[in-house]
Amino acid sequence: VGRAGDVVFPDVTHARVRAWWGGLYEERLGQGFAGFRHDLDAPTSFAAFGEPTLPRSARHGLEGRGGDHREAHNVYALCVARAGYEGLRALAPDERPFVLSRSGWAGLQRYGGTWSGDAVTDWAGLRAALARVMGLGLCGVPYSGPAVGGTGRAPSPELYLRGLQLAAHLPLFRTHAGERAGSREPWEFGAEILGHARAVLVERRRLLPYFVTLAHLARRTGAPYVRPLWWQAPEDRTLRDCEDAFLLGDCLLVAPVLRPGADRRAVRLPRGRWYDVRTERAYEGPAQVLVDAPVERIPVFARAGAVLAVRAEDGAPELEVWAPARGRTGGGLVVPDAGDGWVEPEIERYVCRWEGRRVVVERSGEDGVGEPSRPVRVRGLAERTAQM
């Protein structure tokens, strides 16, 4: 809904009102809806009261304590998300609720994720999108993402594609269009951009099992999908000011292009060996490297020794293993997801090591060491180390 005209804001800080609101989802579930996006879920007035929210004197239940809108304003959207989540749990108890909220407060991750809302359509907005997702993750809200394409003036083909490439490596991946925003589908930007967009979508689909693993680990440990480069090396001061690249879980480092006209970019690598996933060339960190970033792709690096779940070209599950440095071992966690429902999946733990001239991958568990549960593809075997 855009400008909604005359509306009434229910007092969702009251348990009885939340229960009533949650019951309203039954109609949409019956129509086949699988997820819900809460827009304009913070009290907003475009014309009345002399300020852009409810009157400060408006009364709220506040879980039986009572109080005015000064206390309720910030938690209002959180209560909307809670009402939606609890309503869906009651209406469809065997399904995991999918709720996205434009607004929220501390604790939103208990009920769903969030997106950027109306985003500025320029390069500064693209840089802000990454900062927002990373900041939310550090604040305990791991599932978020921008609205690719923005909401203002039409993006250039280059800006749209770079936004798509960034968002494909973030938890929430969605494009945006609207009455004022105009069409923002990939085919609106010409055949070249459409071809590159297809490649982005294929890579996102390939990485979906890895995103599922990161989702389960975020729920169990609180560690976000998107992490600053200093996450695993807080003692490295050179990484603290790096705001244009990020770690995606333990295995990948993503370096999006956030400025116009760039076909190369500098990337700060943490300690250890890192492979360019496109060329499989190895780089030794800590270091700053200059790498190609042509319009069709952004630089992505895999940590040596990483083990991650992906989809093979035929869609079948596969383990992608990046060769550890000689004399070292590696490993990774995989959490397979059986689909909807509340079954607690087992965490699969993998270790990899050199054994002669080949890399051996084993599954480690309480009952000892066994064979991997899916086919294995080892990458980085050429060991072509870049000269810097």
C-alpha cells in the first residue's frame, strides 16, 4: 500500500489485538500465499498532527502497563511482525512463517527479516545498502537485503547490474519496481544486461545450499551471514576500515563494485590463502590485491580449505572443496534442509587434507570418520599463486 488515506492503527502492543491481527492472515493463506511483506508497518501520518507519526499523547496497552506513543512508536513495527509470526504459527503450525518487515526494533530476528525500504537510486545508495545489511547483522538481525533498482529515478544499466551482483550474495535477494519507480526487470536494460543478470541468477541458485547452511547457523549461533572482514581476525587493524567487501560465512569473501566505470578494484585479503573463484588463482594474505572486475562479474574469493554445499550444474547437491595450502588442513559445516517444517537438521562436519597428491575429504561425527553424504568437487588444485 502506498499513501493509504484515512486509516486506523490497531494497538498491537496489546496481546488481544495481536491475536486478532494474526487471524487475518487466514484468508491469504487460503488463497495460496506463502510469505508476507509488511510495508508501512510503523505508525506514519503524512498530513495530520503536525508530525509524521501518531500524537505523542496516543495511548497504548504496552503489555498491560499502559503508556503513550513516545514509548510505543519504536516497538510498534516489532509488534506487527510478532503478530504476523504468531498468527502464522497458529494457522499453519507445520510450516515455517516467512515474514519481512520494513521497520522493526531489537529482537526483530525472532519473527522475520527486513529489507531496505525506499532506497536512493545512486551509487551512494548502493554503498549504503551493504553497510545497512552488515550493520543489521552485527546488531543481531541476520536476514536482510536491499531493494535492487532503488525507488527513485531510474538506475543506469551499470548501476542496476552492480546492485544485482551485490544482492545475489546477501541474505535477501529481491528486485523492486512500483508505480513511481517504473519497470526494473532485467530485460528492461537491454540484451547485454539481461545476459549478465542470468549469470547472476544462476550463481545465486548454485549457492542456495550454502545460504541454507548460513541460515541454520545464524539461528543457532547468532553469527550473521554477512560479516566484516575483521570478523575472524579482529587483531588485524588494516581490516577494520574496510567497508567495501565482506565475508559471506566462513568460506567466501565478496568484493562488490560500488563505484561507476570500474573494471578493476583493490581487495584487502585477511590472513591465509584465498582463491579467485573464477580463475582459481591463489593469493596469500594478509595483502591488498588488484583484481579484474569486468561488468559481467564481481570478484569473489574462497578461503583455502573451505568446504561448502552448492548445487551442481544439473541441480544435484554437491560439496565444493577448495584445496588447503600444502601442510595444512581445512573443513566446513553443512546443514542440509529437508524443506518446510520444524525438524532440526543435523550439522554435517567435514575435514579436508592433502594425502600425497590428492585432497581427501571426510565427514567427521560422533561415530567417527565417514564418507561425505554427497559428491565432492575439489577446486584450486593447480596451485597457481599470483605474483604481487
